Amino acid sequence: MPFDPHMIQPFRDELTEIGIKELHSASDVENELRSATGTTLVVINSVCGCAAGKARPGIRIALEHAVTPDKSVSVFAGQDKEATEYLRQHFLNGLPPSSPAVALFKNNDLVHFIPRHRIENRLANEIATDLIQAFDAHCA
């Protein structure tokens, strides 16, 4: 059962406030990613503690870096179900479902992926460093 939308709005706002566009449907994902050129950061957002204390803060820190993706989008696991499922089936190349998770695409190719197990046991600044290294390697 999905969480009350009012309860999770602050979790969404943490990302939209830093310029990350929310995708709510499969067509939203299709429109944003199929035609994408350059680099796109994709966040699979979640209500869990590791999303709140590690993933979203790490993403915020990383997006303050001088080199960043051309665009950033998110889907919310358990809320934007159609969008999340479509993303996982069509863009994440058979990777097991993971939320939270962060993916970096370059010209529609997945070039970097941070699944939940690489989020939950790390600090926000470690996640940020991981993303910054990916940004420097693929977005410059």
C-alpha cells in the first residue's frame, strides 16, 4: 500500500528543490530518457531511512560540484509505480530492483549505478564522492 502522498511530499521536495524533475508515468520516463543526449542523472527515490539520511543528502552535495549532468530526474518507488517499473525494465538493463538507487546515463547508455546496498552502509559524503567521480568521468 502506498504511503499517504502528503507524508512523502517532503521527500519529493528534497530533490525538486535542487532542480531534479519528477517523472510520474511510463510516458514521462520514455519522453525524458529515450530522446536524451548528453548526461542524465536518474534517482529512484524512497521513503526509507537510507534515502533520507544518505542518498538524498549525498545527491544534494554532488550536484553542488562544478561538473554535473545535463539534466536530473527522479521516480519515487512505491508511489510512481508505473514510472519506476518502466525505468527498471527499459533502462536499467536487468539490474535487480533497488530503491533508493542512483543511475547516470550518457546518451541513453547506463554508465554508473549506485544500488541500495552501496547506499545503506555509506555516509552521504561518500555517496557524493562516488557521484562526483562519475560526473567528472562522464559529464565533463
